[in-house]
Amino acid sequence: EGPYEALTFGAIGRAASRFAHLLAARGVQPGERVAIMLEPSLAFYACLFGALKAGAIAVPLFTLFGPDGLRLRVQDCRPRLLVLGPEQRGLAAGHPEVETLVADAGFMRGLEEFPSRFEAHTAAEDLAIFQYTSGTTRALPEAVRHTHRAVVTVMVAALYGTGVRPGDRFCCPASPAWGQGLWHGTLAPLALGVPVGAWAGRFDAGRLLQALRDWRITNLAAAATHYRLMKNSGRAGQYPRRLHKMSFTGEPIDDDTRSWAERTFGTTLCSMYGTTEVGVILANYPGAVDFAVKPGALGRPVPGVEVAVLDSAQRPCPPGVVGEIQVRRRAGWFATKDRGHTDSEGYFYHDGRADDVIISAG
């Protein structure tokens, strides 16, 4: 069991400014990519927010990628700089064409040489983040391109999807290399001034249960797999904790795990549904006392979003009939590649994928 590490907004802000100065000193230009293969840590937040401050494009990468997974993404996004953790140091040899930094203790000491304030000159429509999706059978999932405006968009979506509010003690154990961990576990709550709990290293369900108690977490947003692992650990009784809000995403959850979570944490487990490409489109509104949550339902559309279940001819399916879940974007419909149906009250339900996938749970 590793130690806890507590970071302040001020420490993150100063480290991010110093990293932005480092990028400028190395000649990294606005619009160039900075690939970041780090676990949540001061170094990770410095690189993520420092790249955004400098006008570069941050590319978070999963720390468990092997040489092939990293090579595919480096060849695709062509980063100007690749930042690796000490554990991934050996991967640098496979990319002599890319300038590489190892975020070890020396790296952090080196940041202290730079000023702790940086004047940013970014605009809402400037590209900010390339996000690689997960789960498809393609050799290289598509990188979704997000602008700085997306940070504001996800703040609004998080109000519905995770119920996050100022005053919460929020925790999301998902990796910030993926959509939930980055957008709803990091960017949205921090932008709202909410302290977040993040997970670094190999996952341990008992350790998460202990952290929920020790840090007095009130709002937990996790993957369905996290809840199953906590249930199967049998250690919840050692670390009792009642939550105010609780949500999950990533895949459907089984009835036994749902019932266990609600008994254990004392609140309703709410689904949040969306994709990396379109963000949150369906929610069960954690913390909303005037919203009835139906077990098994993905929820109802979030405000400002039109969602429908359509058949192969792009016609709306009546309640109970399975089609493809789609969301209206600009002048047409965008396919989520998930099958689903609605009920007579407008709740949406998931009925499997509409394409071939490999799901790697956890």
C-alpha cells in the first residue's frame, strides 16, 4: 500500500507554469503535441496544465501501454516532446526521433529553475487535448481532438453526470489517460474548485475503500469494475463510509453489485452515459432528489442534448424496440455505436454494442 500525497491548487498552478516555461525554453510551439505517459502526480498535473498554458496540445497516454501501443500513438500524433515516468524509462529508446523527458526527482528539481507564473495566450477554439479512445478492435483508436472550450463544456456536463458541486470531496479512481478519469475525474472538478482524489499505480480495492474513509469522500465516480472489485474484496466492513453521491460509467452494472454499493454507501448508484467523442449525453443526475432513478436505465438526456434510438433507416424506434443510440450534432445524427431502447417514460437502456469490440475491464 503506497502513501497518500496531498497537493494544493497553488502547488499545481506553480508547477504547471514552470513546465510551460520549460516548453518555451525548449522551443515547443503552440499547436505542437506533448505526450504525457504518467500516473496522477504533481508531475502529471504540471505537464497536463503546463502544456495547455503554453498553447501546446496535451496527449495523455495510458501508463500500461507497451512498446507497440506507445509506438502507434507516437506515430499518429507526432509529439514534439514525450514525457515518461521512471518506470517507462526504457521505452524512450524506441523513439529516438522524439525528444524525451523522464519525470523523475531530477526533473521536478529542474522545474524549480523556472518562474512560477506564466502568461497564457490561448483562445477557446485552440486545440488543447488529443484523447485516444479505448475498447475498439482497431489497431489504433482514433484520437478525438478537443479545444480549450471543451473544459467549460465538460464542467456543465459533470454537474449532471457526476453531480459534482463546490463543497464536494470528490474521487474518481479511473486513469486520466481515458475519458472518465481525465474529463470528469480531473478537468471538470478542478475547474469547479473541487478537490479530487485520484489513483496512481496498481489498483487495490481495499486501498480505495480505505481512502474513501480516510479522505472523507462524499462523491464517488468510478467504473462498474471498480464497484465489483470493492464488493468482491470483502473489506468494506473495515472502512465504513457513507456517500452523498455515487455514479458509474463504462459498462452496465450487475444487480448484485448495484445492491451491494447502495447498501454499503447509503445512496443511489447512478449511471452516466456518453462517449469520448460526444461527452455525456444521458445521466441519472446524482444528488437530484426530484429525479427517479430506474435500476438498469442509463438515464435521460442531459439539458441541451437531443438523443434518440433510431432504426437502420434513421427513423425513431418506439418504446421497447431496440435500435442504435444516436445524438443530434449540428444538422445530423451521430452514431454512438451502442444499441439500446427507451421505455414509455423516456428512459434509455443499453442493449450491447453495434460494432465489434474488445472490452478490457479494469
